[in-house]
Amino acid sequence: MSHLYPSIPTHKGALNAGEYAELELLQTLERGLSDAYTLFHSVDWSRGIGAHEQHGEIDIVIVNQAGDVLLVEVKSGDVDFTPEGIFKTYGTQVKNITRQIGLQYGALKSRLEDSGLHVHLSHFLVLPQLKVKTETAQWPRERIVDSEDMASIVSRISQSLGSGLPNAANHPRVLAFFENKFQVVPDVSALAGRIQQSATRMSAGLATWVPRITSVSGLLRVIGTAGSGKTQLALRLLRDADATGHKAAYICFNRALADHISHLAPVRMPAETFHEYAQRVVRRSGETVDFKEAGAFDHLAARCIALLEQAEPELDLVILDEMQDMQPEWVLAMLSRLKAQGKAVLLEDPEQQLYKDRIAFDLPDAITVTSQENFRTPRSLVKLINMLRLTTTEVETMSPYEGEMPDPIVYESTEKIAPCTVKAVERCLQRGFALTDIAVVSMRGRERSVLQGLDKLGLWSLSRFTGQFDEGSTPIWKEGQLLIESVRRFKGQAAAAVVLTECDIAELDSLNRRLLFVGLTRARVHLEWVISKDTARILEEALA
């Protein structure tokens, strides 16, 4: 499969005939050509200055691994071949296609040569809805693909352009030329903002059509991979409930996620963990739970469930997030809170189940919706996830941003974890990320972590959870310049740049696959990876 820049948006508006033909051809070439080819589409070009300045757009540019270039112009509908050239009529305006393509070819050739790129340049005219019987002097028949040739267009391009011999000097420079890349310091904050806006817009599918689904039982189960838009859906439902005066509750397992949602949800919509909810129920009954005692959380859950059995339902909407981390009796207890016409939306991803004592369970009356589309994670990281087979079902990459494969920093002993993590943070800073853009995410729990108990990492003070709660059960944090969290606590959240550290696994078993999957999908733009020597060997074997 070839590389495509920019990626094709999933949700496009109405297309005219020309746009549809170009889109269909792009998808055919993306799937049909090998990874030796890179496709660019809707490429703007210009040359000259002032009154002599010329502009245009090339439909498709194909670059092989040698850096050679093929320009493709797509013309749908009727085209006239005359002795004077090739013409197409747009309403009352007649356009000289021969002149247009000649101008494009000349402009690109001179621009490439001015940039010191002496590559082979050729061109194709594609007429997907027309059968060509003649040719012109400027356009030999072998440079035209008509309706009868469309079925073999991939092989025609492969034969004409060829994959070429890998050219490490020319190829990246030609790609940078068509990507309009300049040798300047990137504004990664602006880039991260654009990527997040685009990903949010593209991942709005769940939030758009899931609320329209009706269920006789009132139960709707959404099984979505990381970055599929589950959080957007939850927030949409909470805002809709707030606007209509309905009483709703958002319940999850992870306290850090509950705190994150509470900052985004409407003020009147509580967002809390199941155990926070249980504590409120038990306190209302006049009872208290001593969390210093062994089994305190199990006792809290059992008392809450017993009390709810005697209480009247009070909720119009229940959103249960991270359902894969919940026990069946917790879920059933929360569903009992629904009024007769109430609705429950259950959000989960079995690939993010990180607790050994959890078991999968079914809700036969629920309508189930699934989504394996990841809109948040850079395409290169999703490719790595699929190569390592971290999920049972392959994740479909939908991010607008390609990103880069991580270049792991390998440590050989526990003492090297901190300096290697410092190096990873410095790499992020060198790329232009601010400290506030970076999250250090540890694969170890807080008790086993070398880093999460520190007050400083390198030159930076750490913002971290202390492991303690105040009298109101609010987590106590130590404020600092650089955020550090565990994978389990950071689940459901993301950052522009993530340093995934303390990765030391004995084997690539199901739990470690899920931990890695969660960790790798936390980054929106860039990921640095700090791994042990043994982990590096295990991953190399898995990729091999």
C-alpha cells in the first residue's frame, strides 16, 4: 500500500463529478501501488513574482523511491480532441487542457531544478469517463489513460514510473518539496492544536449518530478502540441531558479519568468513579468506611449495592465508561438507578482491560455498536501497534497526521531509567514541545515505579499524584513543571507528546500487550519510548 499525503478525510461533503473521480482514483492508487510510492493530491504550485506570477494545482503527484515524479491530471466528463489540442468546456468557458498541463510540467520542472533536484519528470492525462480514439502531437496515446484503461491504471503507472532504486539523497528531499517543508523550527504547539481539532472533527461520528439510536431496553453498548471518540460521545450525551433538564450520571473506574471528565462536563452532571458514587450512597445512610482496613473497597461496593436495592430509581441517563474494568455487579447496580424510560450508554474497549481479576460479561438486551477506527493516534504508531499485534482486531488508522516511528532509548539497569527518561524529555523539548505539552507515562504502578515517587526529574519538578486523599476523598497532588502518571491512571487521557517509560516486560503476554497498547495510544503528535534491554529484545522478536 502506498503512502498518501494528506490523508483523505473520512467525512467529506457533497462532491462534484471531478472531485469524485479524483477521490476514486486516489483510493485505487493508494491501495494498488506498493509502499515504494508516495502520493500527493491537490498540489498547489507557483512560479515567478509580481505581474509574471503563475499559479495552478496538480491533481495527483506520484513519487517513487528514487525520487522520480509522475504528474497526473484527471478530467471527468467529455473532452474534445482537435488538431489544435485537447479542450474541455466548463459552462461557457473553454479550457485548453494541453496548455494547462504543459504549463504545470514546465513550472514543476523548473522549480525542481531550482531546488537542485534533478529527477525524471513525466505526466499522465486520465479520462475516466471517455474512450479515446485519436491522439495529438503533444499527447501521445501512451500518456493517456481512458475509461478502458482504468482497470489497469495501477500497472500502467508501475510500468511507466517504476518503483526506482532507493535513493537516500534525493527521495526525502523530493518528498519535502511536495510537502512544502522548509528548514525552520516547527511550531509544534500550533501543529498539535491543528491535529487535535482535525481529529476531534473527524471522530465526531460516534457523538453524531449514536444518540440517534433507540433501544427497547434502553441499553446501548459502544465497544470502541482507543481514539475512536468515546469521550466525545459521553460529553455530547451529558450536555444534551443538561440542556433538557434530565438527571444524568457519568461513572467510570479510573479516578484520573473521572477528574478529567468533570472539568469538561456540565457543572450539574456529576462525573465520578463507581467507588466515589458508592461512598456517597453509603455516607447518606449514615455509615462510614475505614479505608485503612483490608478489603475496604470490596465492603464499600457490597454495602452500596445492598442499599441501592432498596432505593427508588432516580436517573434518566447513566453513562458507564471503562466498563471493561468494572465488575458485573457494579454495572447491574448502576443500571438499577434508571427510571422506566431511562437510557444507559456503556462505553468500553476490551483491549484496554488492565486488571487480572476482571471477567468479560454480556448484556443480552443491549444494542451493541463497534468501532475500530482510531482518529487520535499518529498513523505511524497505529502501524506499529498492528505490527506488534497488540490488539486482537487490527486498529484502523484515521488520524490526519502521519507522525514518526519511535526511536527507543534502551536502558540496561534500573539506575539508568531516570537519565534515559530525561534524555527522552529533552528530545521532545528539542522538537519544540513545551513542558506543558509533555506527559511522562510509566508502565509501572506507583508502588513499583522508580520515577513516580520523585520530586524532580532532571532539571524539572514533577507534577504527580501522591497516593493520598484528603478528607473529601479528593486526590492530593504535588504540583510541578512536568506531569508524570502511570499507564493505568492516564488511560482515557492524552497529550501532544508522551514519554512512555519504565517499559520492562518479561514476555509479550495478553496483559503486557494491553498495557503497551494503552501507552502507545496516549500521544497525539509524538512519542518517545524508554525501554529495558530485555524489552527491546522481546519487541524485536515480535516484529521479526
